[in-house]
Amino acid sequence: MRAYLARMFRYTAWSDQRVLEALRGTPAAHAEALPLLAHVLAAEHVWLARLEKREPRHSVWPALSLGECEALAAENEAGYRTFVGRLSEGPPTGAVRYRTSQGQEFVTPVLDILTQVVTHGPYHRGQIAKVLGRAGGSAVSTEFITFAREAEPHEDRHVEPSPTPDPTAS
């Protein structure tokens, strides 16, 4: 389980980096896309702070510059790498008690929080891809399968196509 979670957080960090690179090259998209990216990164930050039982430095919808997003993405990557690295091999146990930004109190299992972090970003990264395309940039793919093929390729994952049989051969 720890290896799986570590891979999911490598995917999350890879996705964040791809979006940052695309935004760097498309300034026309910043007004609309940067708030979405800041939200994704701040939400990752807030959940990590909850897991570590500390106060977050950012709200879930902060106004961040591209440079501040880059710094927060690097901080999140290191934080989750450390957090997941400390987990035991089985499914994470325990739960975290916290208050939302609206003041509601919840207790949520650690595995549910980690799953939330991994599954929250793709929704907003899709929105960002749409904004990038409208602004003349490249709508970068942040799909997991692209990560698996490009960022963590393995020889056994690539299969050469079978030759097409000769219909005239008997």
C-alpha cells in the first residue's frame, strides 16, 4: 500500500509540474488558470497540514503568483513524500480530527484524506487545460496513463504491435 500511495503522490507532483510548465508558457491564461492551480496546491497543503496536526499557512483559495505556486508545489511534493514514507506497509490506519474553513468539525480516516488529495487535482487540472487551450497554449495531458507511460516507463509496459498477417499466405 505504501508503494502504491508513493506512486500516486509522484503522479500528483508530476501533474502539478506539467501544469506549472504549461502556465509558464501561456501568460494569457494566468488570470483564469492561476487561481485554479493555487487552489489545487493550497488544498494539497491544507490536507498535509491536517495530517501533520499543524496549522496551514494558506487558505484553500489563496491568491498566489506563479512563483509562489512553484514553491508550494515543491513543498507539497517533499511533504507528501516524507509523510507517505513514514507509513507502514499495510493500509494507513487512524483518523484525523479537523475543522473546515467553514468551521465544521470532521474526523476522517487517513486513507480517505490521501485519496481526496490524489483525486481532487485532476478535476481542476482539466479546467486549467481548457483555459490553456482557449488562451492559445497547449492543453497539457495530466492523465495518470500519460504519467505511467512517460514519467515511469518500464520495458514490459511497451509492446510492439504484432505483424499483420499476410492474407495471401496459406
